[in-house]
Amino acid sequence: MTADPPPIEWTEDGRPRSVLYGDAYFGADDGLSESRAVFLEGCDLPGAWAGRRSFTVGELGFGTGLNMLALLDLWRQEGPAEGHLHLFSVEAHLMTREDAARALAAWPELSEIASALLSRWPARRRDFHRIAFPEFRACLDLALLEAGEALSVWNGRADAWFLDGFAPALNPEIWRDEVLQGVAARSAPGARAATFTVAGQVRRSLSAAGFEVRRAPGHGRKRERLEAIFPGKGRDPAGPDGVAVVGAGIAGASVVRALRRLGVEPVHFEAEAPGAGASGNPAGLVTPRLDAGLGPIARLAAQAYLRALDVYPEVPGAVLARGVLQLAATDRDPSRFARIAGSDLFPEGTLRLLDPAGASAHLGEPADRAGLDQPDALSLDPRQVLEAWCAVALAGRVQTLERTEGGWRLTTEAGETSVFRTVILASGAGLDRLWPEAPILPVRGQASWVSTPDREAPRAAGWGGYLAPLAGGFLFGATFRRGETSTEVTEADHQANLEALARARPALAADLSGRALEGRARVRATTRDHLPLAGAVPGAPGLFVLGGLGSRGLTWAPLLGEHLAALATRAPSPLPEDLAGLVAPGRYSAG
């Protein structure tokens, strides 16, 4: 659902002006001063966040990003030292990074923050985009949607609102009663709203939505502006006093990383060591699930893949190589690939269809099938990720989990007992040991790898099996044996992996004759609908789960880890509610 950038013209004094709406993105009397006066002061910032551990600001009309930069600048100077700022903004017509850079260059005092935003400027893919600013203890969820649609699926509650759409006479859609009612529905008690306009329709709509509205002195040439307050008293959401995460594979590590970004230091339990389960192979691929249905599941898969591409390069040494070629495995695959590549699920250039000649050139050996080139896909060393994200001291194996009046009592194998208000289970194939009703299915998988220091590592590829480069070699596999739970490495599975490699890369497989293979076998956890479990455990307040990631754990985990951390701490999730429902654990009990 990629959209063309909005047509922009530039005024004589260097301001961007929307051709669509016939209005400038900010006023002639210094846009930054206007942002500070109308929105920051209008929402009583920084006073409103005094004493808070978390604070959420929503915005209608992202524009150049100037309001959010002014807010981040104030937050880094006067925000609580241990606090986290969450930003949510809506924009139906995202300008190009180049136009935003030209507009923001007018304020050198914001250059550091502007550079951080511009370096992470999202592609114009219609949906939710998470942009993290760990250096400022903040993150932004940018919804590239119409305002009403975005508000209907955002799960957050804002403590302040910047209502900054173009003038109501020029852009009535964003000021509709239904939109401002959506603002009210997504407001925390005591939320403040501010806007430059004093149009009667806006005043009446805010009042009808439950806000107490008043006029305030305007900025520059504008005599007046509006301030509004939602009923109630602002306070931190009831965050947990203690959080436990069980499992130190990629699921648990992703949750721990996300919790720490929110200022929460969990206690991390693991029976053995990080990556002892299915996440501990020396290499794996980060590739998208290819869903030609192009519906909600495809949207979810695309968002997870794109988030993973943002997150993993932050870990030094984790990315082994970029680019993966997905080879057609059936006669139907080329048309399926073409449908997906021609869709608007991914930014332009993310997927490229190759004919057999192009696939052959990419692989460096003849290929008799088409392929889907994914130039941004990653070959990853999961062990580097787990080392970076897992707690230094792991608390051992959880033997029992019991519900108590104060939350959940965890007892370790050593007999140590602790009570936590919130527990997140991320223990992979062992999930049903602590949650007996877990709807997971075991699948044994063995990967094989070989040392080839005499030759350049081959390019990553997938075909049902997969190949990932290593330093001085490559990994390939993996077997997929439903219902099996053995972790013994077998020659039979090595042979199965070689045969699969030979079907896709015959010359490469032939070159392995006589070379010694190493291997590792572990049990993956999957579900009957092949979608993860990510959310609250039904009927168990304070208990959450991230599991059932199957063979795409590296792709699913970063986004779903952030989703779980948000649910556990009552922070806004990066997932819109319609997509979150696809992975909610309660979907099975409902069916």
C-alpha cells in the first residue's frame, strides 16, 4: 500500500507547502517557536510528565516531523532520567526524506535529533512503522494511514495530543467528529490536547468528545489557539513491580531487550545457556514469510520482517551477510513470487523477481528455476544477538509456576522461590511444561555445516531448505520432522540435508564430497495455523507468552518481543490491534 509522496512546493521564505491541501506545513513566524508555543506549552510540557516513568504523546499530522523533534529536544533536556517517552503520530501523505531534510535544516539547534530521525525515515509503506530512539529514551510509532483508521487500531493511551492537521477548511477529513472521538477514546485520564486552530467545529467536536476546551493566546500572527483537557488525573500506567522472563532463546532475548528499552530490568530465567534450544545454530536467515494472499497475515509478516532488518544491525558482529535468493520450489512459485513482488506490502526494491538466467547469475551456478531476490535479507549469527540481549546473570531453570495472590510464584530447580506480578514465558518447545495447555507442536530440525576455507562462502538462498554463509564455510538444512523430539545428530539427517542442497545447488553439493560435516539438532515449536503465540495467556492475569515461532523465529522475534514488552508494561504496542489479534494466544480457545 505504498503511496506516492505528496506534491510539495516551496514558498519564497523556504517553507514547504502542500499542493494537495494548499497550506504550509508550519507558519511564517518560525515553525519551531510555533511548535513550542502551541503544542509543548499547550500540553503543559514539561510539567505534565513530572514524576512519571513513562509518558505518551499522540499527534495527528506528522508532516516534517518538526513537532516531534521539538518534543524530543525538550525530553532530552528535561525528561525524567529513568523515564521513557512514547510518540505516536499519524500521517496519510508522508513526504520524502529529502524534502523533510530541506525543511528541518532551518533549525541547526535540532540538527542532532533531526539527523537521528532522517537516518531512520521510513519507507512510504502504508501501515505502522516503529522508529526507535534509544539515545533519547524514546520511540515513535508512525502510522501511515488515514487518521480515523490509525486511531481505531492503535492500542495506546496518550497523555498529550498535538492536533496539527492542515487547516479545517482545507483538510476537513482529519477534523471530523469521528476522528476527534477516536482521540478521546485513545486518551489517558487527564490527557491534554493542543491545536493552532480555534475553528468552531473543532471546539464543538472536542467538547462533544469529552474534553474541556479553552482558548489561549496564539503565536505570531495568530491571535488564539486551543487547549483541551480530558477528565481524570494523569498517572503512570500500573506497570509491574517485577517481571520475569523464562527462556533465553531468540524469543526471550527479544523480550528482555524490549523491556530494557522501556526502562524495566527483568529477572531472566534459563535452564542451560542462551541459545541452548533452537536459537543456538551458528547461522540463520532473516527472510519474510511470503504470503500471496496479501491480507492481514501478509501485513503482519511484512511488518515483522522490516522491523527485524532495523533491529539486528544494531548488534556488532551479528550480520554475516546481506541478501537472500528464494528459489522457486514448485511450478506455482514464480506466479506467487510475482504477485508478492508486485504488491504494496514491502517498500520498493525490497523484493525483485529473477528469471532462471538472473537466478543463475546471482548464485554463480546454473539454476533451472526462477527466484525472488531479497537484497536486504540477512544471514545472521544468532549467538551474537543472544550474547548482546540476554541478562549477564541468568536465574536458572524454573521447575514450577503457581498462581498466588500477589502474582506468580516461580520455583527453580535449586529450590529458590520468587513471586512476580508479571511472567513472560518464552521457553520454546518446553513451553507446555509451565503452561500445559500451550497449543504448540514439536518439530525436530537438524542443521548441517561445513568448513570450506579454500573457497569463498556461497550466497544465501532458500528453497524449502536454506543455505547461510559462515566465516570459512556455510550452513545448510534443516530437516523438518514433525512430532520428533530427539536432539541427537544423525547421519541420516546429514544425508537428507545434502540431498535437499543438491536439488537446489547441485554443483555446490557435489563439491562437498568427502568433506566432514558438523551439525546440531534441536526441537522447534510451531502451531497448527503456523502463526506465533504472542500475548496474554487466557484466564491467567499477569501471565504472557511468546512462542510457537517455528522456523522463522529470527524474523518474528524482534517485533513480537516489543509487542510482549508493551503488553506487560501497558505501553503502546508497535502492532495495530487487528494484527495483534492474529497472534493472540486466545485465538485457539475462541475457536
